[in-house]
Amino acid sequence: MQDNRKEHILFHLSTLLGLIFFIAAIYITTSVKMENKYQKAVDMIENKNWDAAQQYLFQASNYKDVEVLRRYVQAKIEIEYKGEKELTDDYYNTVYTYLQEIPNNYQGKFKRDIEKFKDEIEQKRQQLNTADEECYDNIESSVKIVSMGGRDVVVEKDAVAPIFNSDELLY
């Protein structure tokens, strides 16, 4: 009976050790694969191959700083594939939004590149805003919006028309 009990315990112990070994092997294999994909993505970013980097980052989800790098790569892709005519204020705002999703306390390998890119996009946004303001300042219009009696009104030459908002219009 003692021998039977020992065999039973040895069987369960060997099964438990086999299960632990199996789980450890899966974990290590998965970690190695993720690290390889992450390193390939980093290599692609360094080589400015944004599409390939995006694919590798997608495959290495939830690993290290992948989410930060995804936002950076997406912003780069947006800038790279747009022509100069498409680079409007709204467009730069979209790219800037991607970059603002990157935490300011990011300390990874591409910290300087990301900060530099953020600054470039912010400068371009400001330049476009300044150019738009100058454009509007130079337009001579016979229309002005002024406040009269607590309401904004449109003044066109000698005519006055109130500006209604949708809350004031009852159907």
C-alpha cells in the first residue's frame, strides 16, 4: 500500500512539474517572439520604414512602449503620405492629436525624436494659424459682427440683422 501511495504521489508530482515546464515554455516562447517583433519595429522606425514599423507594432501589442510608438508612427505616416496642398490647419491638428496622446514623461529610445516632431508640428500649426489670421485681416468686408443690446448682430453697410442661435429658435 505504501508503494502504491508513493507511485501515486510521484505521478502527481511529475504531472505538476510537466505542467509547470509547459507553461514556462509557452511564456518564454511568447516573450521571445514579442521581443523580436518589438526589435524589428524599432529597426523599422530607425530606418523610417513607417508602414513596416506599424505592422510589427501591431503584432507586438501590449509590450513595452508599443502604444507610444504606434502613435508616433501613425503621425509620421500621416505626414509622409500627404501632399503639401493637403497639409491644412485641421490636418496638422489631427497629427498633433496623435502626438499629444504620447505621455510627456515618456523616456524611451525615441524620446528626442518625438519631442522634436511635436515641436515641428506645433510650429507648422502656428504658422498656418498666423497665415489664416493675416488672410482674414486683409479681407475688406462690408460685414461686421457687433454686440447690440446683449445680442450679436451682423452689420452690413446700412442693414442690421440679428444672429440667432438654435436655442432661440422655437419650432
